[in-house]
Amino acid sequence: MNMKRVLPVLLFLVTVVLAFGTVAEFDTPVIKEWTQTETNDKGEEEVVDYMTIDGIMVHETDPAKQPQPPVVQPGTESTQDTPGQAPSDAIVLFDGKDLSNWTSTTPGEASKWLVKDYAMSPTKDSGMIQTKQEFGSCQLHLEFATPKTPEGEGQGRGNSGVFLMGQYEIQILDSYENTTYPDGQAGALYGRKKPLVNASRKPGEWQTYDIIFHRPVFEGDVVVKRATFTVLHNGVLIHDHYELSGGTGWRGSHSITNYIPHGDKGPLQLQDHGNPVLFRNIWIRELAD
Ligand code: MG
């Protein structure tokens, strides 16, 4: 056989094997299968197939081996006039009554945000607020309304933002017939990823974000597992399990940070960007990483 012909083929095969070796990086379940001869209801003998996945039998009914999922009383949907209710296992961060779960991001300062008509909003020079409790991976629901009478344009219209772990901003902006750079419009992972679509409602109308966030994991200074975001804006998917390429911190007019190592938990923050954006019905459910 001509070695000059064989070598490229061999090299190609080695490349394919290596490529598949690197692609197939997922958890492989331990599967065991067997058959048993059993007597059925009619007294007949039959061969029954059994399978375990990671040691648990498929269709296991013994709660000691396969516990039932916890029961959760679902919440209610909001309307434009009335905020909905959180699911029974959620931590309610703001129910329209007070700011008891929140504080200023300036150490030692009380929050100057205003609570009125079951909503809260920043006041002039009030600064950002953050939750007293810290969170990592989570499901977060929040509702906001940008000012009914729009003022300014681009980033200057109805600007706020929700920062997960005090780090990762999902932009809040009046993006209804208001154009700005796509990675800074409503729903953008600020500076990193534009939303899949613009699902903004009109100024003054209540809007929802439902966010499923998995925190990044660091080993020393190195990120070994990136953060992921799934986000629905007004019920419309705008981020589909997106793996965030880095941090969203503002560094300059055309530059944002890369990942900066931080702890396993951090506060949820709401931005004061000089526009009186309203917030209501904020709740969170902690998730396993
Ligand atoms: Mg913002």
C-alpha cells in the first residue's frame, strides 16, 4: 500500500477521534438493564424489562428511593392594574409595602427610594439599592414600568437595570420605538449580548422579566464555569440559556469588564440612572448551581 496515501487518511481519522473526544463532554448516566420473568395479572409468565439510571429504577414508586417533588402553590399573574402573587416557596423581595428587604448600595446609608401606590422608584440622586440578602443561582421575577411621558432618547430614556450578584446587568430601558446600541437596549446583558427580540411594551405600561440565572464558578482567579441566562421579557424568550462570555461592568465608553472573581453569592441590585422607573412584585427562588 502506498504510505503517501495512507498517512493523510490516518491523520484525518485521528483528527475525527480527537474532535469527538472533546465534543462528548457531558455527564454520562450509569445505565443498567436486565429482564425478569414475572407472573402477570392473568397468571401468565412474562418477561419484563427493567432499567436503572444512576441507580434509580425507571418508574420507581418507592418515595424512599425516588421522593416526590415538593408541592408548590403557584402564584397569580399580574394585570396592568394589579400585581400578581409570588409562588408559595419564593422569597418575596418587594410586595409594594416597604423597603424592608433593601438598602442603599452606599455602606451605612438608608435607601432613599420612594414607595408609592404599591410601587417603588429612585428619587433624585438617591443612588442604587440592593437586597440585604445575597443570592447566587436563582429564578427571579420582577416588574417595571418606564416613565409614561418619555423624556430623552437612547440610553437617556427610562434607564435602570437589574444586577444579579451585584455584577451582571440585565438592562432596563424604554426600548419602545427608542433605538440605542443593541447590546444596551431593554433585556440586553449589558455590553455583552443583545436580546433575541425586542418585546418592549409602551412607556408607562407594566412589563415583566423572568430570569433563570446560574452563577459563574471560579477557581482562584479563573472562571471554570460561566454564568448562564435564560430570560423572558413580557413572556417572550429573549435569552435562551445564553452562556455569558464575561462581566458586564462598565469600564469605558466602548469597553466592559471581563469576569472578575467574586463570591458564591451577592446582592440583587436595582440601578438609579436618573430616570424614575417604577418597580413592583419582585420575588426570587434560589436554585442549585
Ligand atoms: Mg442600565
